[in-house]
Amino acid sequence: MEWGFFPALGELLSERGLTVVRFNFTGNGMQPGDELVTNHQAFRTATFSQDLQDLLSLLSALGESVAKGLVDTHRVGLFGHSRGGGTAILAAAHTDWSDRLQALVTWSAVGTFDRLDDATRLVWRQKGSTPMVNARTGQELFLDRIVLDDLEKHRHELDILAAASRRLAPWLLIHGEDDETVPVAEARTLAEHAGGEGVLLEIPAASHTFGATHPFAGPTPQLIEALNATQAWFRQHLIDD
């Protein structure tokens, strides 16, 4: 919740009259103020199902134990980036929230969590874990086999494209044309599956993070375009005239 553009986005939305709740998933392995993953076991065992449950639990707590008295629970929007974008899409289509959310914005969202070939999955299962390097921090981390098991066991519940077609909230998809992590073609596929109101904004020369770095060095033109479109979308759908 403290990486790069997230605080800047939260501040912008707050200035536009919205209550903003930023949070860390339980499996991200970081505490507020951490620059790198410090709880390697939490990160290692962070499943996609747990991410979804975290978000649904937070939504259920809005106006009560979270942001008490500050949130109109009949006018709630969701934002997610990359993997978090995929999780936001799943939550927007969940039976408890599909008709209650009023707006959804995703940046650089994944269209599937199943991103490895058969050979890589086989090695992961045989070794019990698979290494990964955070491209933005250079930190080498590992994912346990239970993450793979969870994905295979809950493939239906974690089907992002199917969720995209079920969700009802007006949806703005923002994606960089030069995204080096999640190809823009993935956003186009999501947009093709989007039921109801869905708008895809492709930003030329924009990377996976729209040029943002950590520590945050200020917005790039591409990030400014994404920020402006996001605040306009949320204001349109969440704030009364």
C-alpha cells in the first residue's frame, strides 16, 4: 500500500472528496514502512484464494471496524493494480458484492493467474517451491507449492475472465501499451469479456507502472493520464452531483 504511486493515488482521490482505504494483503510479507518483504513465510504461502478472502473481508468491514462513519456502503468502488487488479475483478463479481459495488478501476490487471507453462509447473511441484525475482526491487523470493495447489483446486473461483463477464460495476481498464509484465493484449481480452459498462484506456509509451518508481519520484505524463482518468471515473460513479 506504500509502493510508488499508491499513496499519490490515495491522496488525489481524497482531495476529490472520496474516502480511501489502502491496505496490504496478508500474504505480501510486508509491514507498513517496510521497503522489502520481511516476512518470507507469509509471502511464500500467499495464495490467490487468500487474497480474495482478504479483500472480501475488508469490504464486509467497511463502515464498521474499517473507516467507521466515513464510508457510504451503498457507494463503494474498487481499485487494483496487476495481480491486485485480478483480485479486484473477482471481488466485483462475487455474489455478495456484484450488485453492491458502484465502480471498478484496474491498472495493468492480469487476465489470468495461471501464467506458467506445464514444464515450469512440473518443476515447481517436484521441488516444492519456485523462485521469483521482484523486478522492481531485485529481491529474490520463493512461492510454496501450496500456491500452485490452490490455483488448481480453485480454478473456477479464480477464473478472472469469467468474473469479468459477471461483474456489474462500471469498469475502467487502464493499461500501458508498452507494459513489460502484463501484455496489453491481456487487457484487450479482459475488455472483450467485460459484461455491462466497460471502457479500455490504452496509454501509449506506458510501462507496467506507468513510469512510476519507488521511492516515488513524481508522476510521469503516462501516470498523470492514468490518475486523471481514475479520479474522473470514481467521481462520476460514486459522488452525487
